Amino acid sequence: MQAVQSPMIPLVAELIRQHPGTISLGQGIAYYGPPQEALEQIPEFLSQPSNHQYQPVHGIPSLIEAIEKKLCQEDGYQTGSGRRVVVTAGSNMGFLNAVLAITQPGDEILLQTPYYFNHEMAVTMAGCRAVCVPTDVNYQLQPEQIEAALTERTRGIVTISPNNPTGVVYPPTDLKAVNHLCRERGLYHIHDQAYEYFLYDGIPPFSLVSVPEGNHHTISLFSLSKSYGFAGWRIGYMVIPEALFMPILKIQDTNLICPPVISQYAALGALQVGSAYCRERLESLVAVRQVALSAFQTLGERVQIPTAQGAFYFLLRLKTDWPAMAVVEHLIREHRVAVIPGDTFGLKSGEGICYVRVAYGALDQTRAAEGIGRLVEGLKHLLG
């Protein structure tokens, strides 16, 4: 465990606590809570005394059915295609389940840099090695470099789209190329779609669940945390090949037994409302995103912002000799605004460049605009 990096979010949260009045553009959560229909499922949960006992390891039947219906309607999923749905306590659990199921200690999992830090942490916890493959200058996949990084110990390749921490959306052609590579080499493709509905500029949705050639080697991860304001309820789900079903049941039964049943009932209510609940709330995020883009333009060449058409993040590339964590501490201490240093996503400061992630999903428009204003003023002061 000493080899596992410390999670940055709590460290930045402590700095925020020490400096009251700080606006956080750090943690990636949605500004809204669950739909009322989710909460209305709680009496139904309470009406059945058996719900206070353990329920099926992979999820209650009604929620599995609702998830499969959603997958068929939105993602091109086909029932009876050699895949199974497993409900998890958030998609982070799904990722750790997947890594434990497909690896032995010493194996390798390929991550794209910048990576989502909890993914890198999970690989290390499993006794495996995270092999980091750089994305290009726009944070897009480089399939040739991915292929070049494969070794005899490689067991899986991870992609996230829409992406955390960059906000980029990978083209379907690139995702299919990685998926085909995994099929050819006998590897698993772990694809994270936690931000599936957070798309801008007319970008169409795409899920690898729709690719029938990937049925036996694709592991797709989904989450209700962002889309339905469900972060504290801890519900996600996996779509996995049938061959992994029993291994993952063993892992989940040992680690969790079953996802919190009350949360599963709430998730059922949320899915019955459907994705319109999230899409109706994107207008606010679109407005905040535009405010941020306009404000960042005033910084000129001192800050580079690769195109981010998904999620609710910008990963800024700053022209400065300051280390990223020093930038974060300065912004909190002097300007009362918090961001996350790029180091935690595998991007090291150096050669006149550092990186910080800006998350704009957690605040209403007024508060977000204030936070972005503070950030821009702080960067102008810091970058000169």
C-alpha cells in the first residue's frame, strides 16, 4: 500500500478547509441531486422486510432488468449475446472487480496518460503494473503507441470516454481500433462510460456495448453517480463477458456481498425516469462551460486548453516553472479557488509546463462563474 499514491481530492479538501471561502473547482460531481422518483422508491424498499437481509450478489432482479432495458434502448446492447450485467457499489468497484478478475500479480494493465488516478491506484493495489501510454497533444488516443506498449504480461487496455480528467471524447474509430487490437491479442478492453450523457457541440453518443465483435473481451463500466446525482448512493454497473461472471461474483461477494439494497431501489426509480433527467440539466453545464472557455481565452498563450467536448473538465496546460501542486496551493491561499494538480493524473511538471484540472460540474452558474473568475485572475497573477 505504500506504493499506492495518496488520493489527491482529500488533500485538496483539507487545504480548502484551512482557507474558508474557497470555491472548489476540484471534485468532479454533478450540481444536482437524484430525481424525486428515486426517493419515492424508498417506501417500497421498506415495505419488504427481506430487504434488510442480503440480496443477490450481482444485483436485485428488477434493477438488472431496468439496466438491460436501458442498454438495449440507448447503447445497442443485445440480450443473450454472451454478456452479463453486474451491479456494483459505484463504477470504481467495477474497475477493481475487473482488474482482479483478469490479472495475476505482476501482470500489466495499459492506461492512457493522463489517467484517472483511482484506476492507477487499483492496478497497483492488485499487485499489477500500470503501463502508461501517452495521449497526443490534444489528449487523444494513439493506437500505434498502445500497440507498441504491449508485452507478454499485458492483460488489458483501459479507455475512458468522455474522459476524466481531460474532458475529451474519443472518436468511435479509435475506440474500435483499440477494441479490435484487444480481440487480436487476446486481451480485455476495459471501457469506462461514467460520463456517457455529458456530451457537447453535437457530439453523438457511442458505446462499445454496441460492437458485437467485442462481446467476449469487452468490459464496459457505467455509473449513476454523475448522470443522476447519485454520488453518495454508490451505484454503478458492469457489462461483462459471461466467462468473467463467476470470477467477479467471487470478488464482489468477498468485498461487498451485495450492493446496498436501498440504493438499488433508488437506482431503479432513477432509471425509470431515464436519461432525460440528465440531459435536461446539461443546459446549465453548457452555459458554465462557455463562461469558462471565454474566460480562459483572456489568458492567451500562457494557457493551452485542448478541445474538451465531454464530461465537465478542462485539463489546462500552463506555461510556468511552478510545480502543479505549488500552483494549487497558491490559488487556494491567495485567490480562494481550488483545482487539482496534474501530477495526480500522471502528468509531471517540468520543462516550463505544468497541468491542472478544472471541474465545473458541481456548482450552479453563479457560483461557478465566480470560481472561474477567481481562477483566471489567479493565473494571470501567477503566470505574469
